[in-house]
Amino acid sequence: MSFFQLAVLVASLLTASSHAAGVTGSPAGFASGTTGGGSAVAAAPSDIAELKLWLSDAEARVILIDKEFDFTGSGGMCTDCECCIPTSNACGSAGQNAIVNSLTWCDPYPKTTCTYDKTGQSGLEVASNKSIVGVGDGAVIRGQGLRFVNGNTNIIVQNVHITDINPQYIWGGDAIYMDDTDLIWLDHVKISLVGRQMISMGFNSNGRVTISNTEFDGQTSWSASCDGHHYWTILGLGLNDKVSFYNNWLHHTSGRSPDIGYPSTWHFFNNYWSNNTGHAFSVTADSSVLVEGNVFDDVKTTMEGEPAGVFVVNSTTSSACSTTLGRTCYENIVLNSGSLTPQSMANQTTLDALVSAKEPAVAISAATDVASYVVANAGIGKLGSSEQASGTSSVSPSASPTSSFTTSSATTLATKAAKTTSTFTSSATTLATKASKTSSLSMVTQVTSASTSTQTAAATATAAAEDDECEA
Ligand SMILES: *[C@@H]1O[C@H](CO)[C@@H](O)[C@H](O)[C@H]1NC(C)=O
Ligand SMILES: *[C@@H]1O[C@H](CO)[C@@H](O)[C@H](O)[C@H]1NC(C)=O
Ligand SMILES: *[C@@H]1O[C@H](CO)[C@@H](O)[C@H](O)[C@H]1NC(C)=O
Ligand SMILES: *[C@@H]1O[C@H](CO)[C@@H](O)[C@H](O)[C@H]1NC(C)=O
């Protein structure tokens, strides 16, 4: 073999291995068809500047995260800036103070000074047609989250750990923020140590989303619930979002795991919740949430309050589910936890909405082996055989599609939020204004420029927010 032939061979092998380092598997459920950067040649950026450029430029890209990309401090620090001490922080340095921003959240609370990293407060904007793929078990984006906004679509994040975003501070930053996007697949992501939401969605539609094999690790030294558990986990406020959520592990959280409002359709199956000291589900508006084949272990409150659009599959309700969806529905397993059906949660409208939403095929298993499977497979460094092949059982394609969404006015939502807040002041919850729940600073602009009715709603809900505490 000549040197030239050898060089060609080596080059082709390198090319092949670059492709092989791309996305593993494909999403089941609503985000089926998401291709991210597709067949673009995979490449690793050299530093945070190049990563930021590649995330935001107009090229379809497969971006390899082959090491830790540390953004902390890169956007500057805010030294001796204004923070507040919410009532929830009765534990000093083991709790979370909040950064004062242009929202009114801090208004009722005493002020203090604090030093935080400005970088974390807004995420890195990701343009359309990107795959962001971790290599091995060391893929970390530190100090800044990712934003899917402004109509950008078709994005995959796989095998990446997002961490260390001002974890000391409420309003310190989100790990994943979505507002006006479509076709998002988060797979084998790990999220830990964030100040605000691990995932925040809304208010504009985020279209079709699949979240799978992801680890939500709530262990923290700065806990809004003052017990080493993270409160701000998943906030779903996107209008008409359709989310398939499976094989995820949510552990050591204490609230919003998830909190879902607004008309949207969510299918939670084969997930594992463990060690939650507050609430898992909080469903506060006209959502459609199907909960099946999951395991809840050591979850204080599995289902908070009086959710409306929820269907929980158990031995009593599984036949109604099967009849509507035209397939087997799977019961949940609840261990050492609060009741999953404190009220009736067999809303037929919810099932009908699932049918209308036409979730592409998913394979759902009995909950029996879910806990061990999820612990072994969720998070980073675990890519392999665990990708769900596009499905065996499907969510009833046969039933006739009818539009079952009704768009509530913002005023109605605010009224509900206010009502809910006053009803549940005794629980360790925060059910306040939806406007103040999302943490992206760009949201502030949106709220400000929103319609009169939204402003009215925000004002109404702000009154409710005065009860907004996260008590231990
Ligand atoms: C994304 O990829 C699709 C399919 O190749 C293409 O039609 C679209 O223009 C791309 N979007 C952007 C913003 O580049
Ligand atoms: C929850 O945490 C406690 C203390 O760390 C531990 O003993 C227990 O096994 C955990 N429960 C689950 C379901 O992981
Ligand atoms: C069922 O869900 C729909 C849609 O979320 C909601 O409007 C309705 O109030 C719910 N019904 C009950 C009895 O909870
Ligand atoms: C199943 O859920 C329904 C509806 O929420 C509830 O009324 C019923 O008591 C539950 N059955 C069991 C066995 O937990």
C-alpha cells in the first residue's frame, strides 16, 4: 500500500468514526422525525467561543461535546448586586436567596447583597438543525444552559451534562429553556445544580418534544425547600405543547417535577421518581396529562392539588384507557409515597386529547422493571442499547381526531393560579403567577410587551404570588 493509499484509508476511517460519533438512535413519540444536524460531519469545537458560534450559526451541525466546556464567569460577574431573602429560605446558606430582576418576585422580601455569575442568567441560543452530542461520559456544559427560541426547530441534545448555573440563587438561570420552537429531542441528558428551572417551557408553543433517558438530579447544597433537594425542576407552560416523556429519572427533587399549566398534551410513561420530598406532579390548568407505567418511590406528594386534565392508569382505570387508546395501558407503581389519585384522575377528556394529538408510535412496558432499568440507563455515559426503537404499541391512531383543546384566556389562568395558591398554602408549594415562574430574562420583555389581558392576568396573579413561598 502506497503512502497515498494509506492516507486515503486513514482519512476515510476518520470520517467514518466522525459519523459514528453522531446521534445514537432516534426519538420515539411526539418528536419523531427530529434529525438535528442530520448527516453533517460531526466535529468538536475547540473552546467555548467556537461552541457558542456553532450552536448559533446557520449551518446544520453535529456538534461533539468531547470534554467539559466551562462558561462560568465568561459573561462577567455581578458583584455585590441586589438579592432578596424569600420566606422559604429559613436555612441561610443551605437555602436559596433570589436575584432581584425586573419581575416582581422579590418585592415582598427583605433585600441583601449577593455575587453571582451573569453568564448563567441567559442560556446559549441554539439555531435550527443542530445535534449536540456528548462523547463518552465526560461531556459537560458548565455555567450556562441552552435556549430553543425564536422559531428555531429540529434540535437534538444527547449525552450531555448541563450543570452549575448559579445554583445558589433563584432566578440564577435555567438549564433548558424553550419558547417558540418545535421538534426538540432531549435524550440521555443530565441536569444538576441549577438556580432555577431544569427545564422551562413557555409561553409560546414548543410544538413536538420528546424527553427521554434523562436524569434530573436534584441534590444540592442550596435548596429552596431547605432540605438538600431542588425545587424548580420542570415547568411546562407552552401553549399546545405535545410532549412524550419516558425512561427519565427524577431524583432528590422537592417540587415541580413537573408543574404543568396551559393547554398542552403530555404523555409520561416508564419514568422513575425517587426521593422527592415535596411534590412530583402539579397540574394547574387545562392540560391533558396521561400517566402510565411509571414508578414513584419515596415521593411525598405524587399528585398535588386538584388537577383537572389528568388520567392516571391504575387497576380501576386501565380498561377505560385501553378502550379509548386501542392498546394496553399500563398501571403505575407507587411505593412509600403519597396517593397518586387523591381525587378522581380518570379524565376521559384527557384520553381523547391524547388520541387527537396523534402521538407517533411508542413502546410502553409494564412498570415492573422500570426503576432498575431507568437507574441503569438514564443520564450521561450510558448510550448504547437503550434507545427505544420506533414503537411496537402505538397510541390509538384509529380513533377519530377531534380538537379537544380550548385556549383559556390568561385571565382565567391567573384566576385559577390564584385560587390554587390560596387553596394549598399549607403544602410546600409555589403556585403563583405563571409570569413569574419562568426565569429567562427575555421573558421579562415578553411579559411586558404582551397583551393587555396577559398584563391583567399577571397583575391578578401577582396578588396570588404574595403567598408564593417554598416552605420546608
Ligand atoms: C433546516 O433543515 C431543513 C431541511 O434540510 C431546511 O429546509 C431548513 O431550511 C433548515 N433550517 C435552517 C434555519 O437552516
Ligand atoms: C432516598 O434517600 C434516602 C437517604 O439518602 C435513602 O435511604 C433511600 O433509599 C432513598 N430512597 C430511594 C427510593 O432512593
Ligand atoms: C378534564 O380535563 C379537561 C381538560 O383539561 C378539563 O377542562 C376538565 O375540567 C376536566 N374534568 C374534570 C372532571 O376534571
Ligand atoms: C384508580 O384511580 C381512580 C381515578 O383517579 C380512583 O378513583 C381509584 O380509587 C384508583 N384505584 C385504585 C385501586 O387505586
